[in-house]
Amino acid sequence: MAAWEFGAGRMPHLGARLFCVPLVTIGLVRSPRSVLAAFLAGRRSQSLHEAADVEQLLDAPLSAARAKLATCRNSSGGWRNYGRFALLVLESSVVLVLPLGVVGAAIAMLV
């Protein structure tokens, strides 16, 4: 789910991004193909973060809301999408490992 969200667009809130981005690396450990497929599907979609009028979407029939959100805005540039995925994995790995490194350094300083 996190890979799809990042594929569909930027998260406007930094806290939500920092919470979700490590999930990409964790997901890659379990199911790398599914995570990549979710990201690529997100690149062909639009998340509610970028929706102009969420209330209007919630009031619309499901088929109309799906049609509105399933725009192909990012479908061009296959290699560009793989590059974006690689950057997301790098960011995810750094956010996942950085706190462990800080804690490890603090413990090493105490010992």
C-alpha cells in the first residue's frame, strides 16, 4: 500500500511520509515483485492527497470516483518510473537504517 501511495504522488505531510517510507523496504524483503507492481500501478493513478475536492469524490458513485482517480498521468517513461522507484527504495532504506545507526553510535559512545 505504501508503494502505491508513493507511486501515486507525494505525501503532503512529512510525518506521514516518514511513517510510511520505511514500509517500502520492509515490503521488498517479503514480496519485491508485489511492491514494484504496486508502485507502478500508483504511477498510473492519483491519490486522494492530490484530489481537488475530496467531498465531491466521496459523494460520487464508486465507478465515477474510480474513473476520476484512475487517470494515466504518470504512465509515460517506463525507465523514469523505475528510476523513481530506485530513489524511493534508497530513501526508504536510509530512513529505516538511520535511527539504528544513531542508536548504535550512542551505545558505542557509552561503552
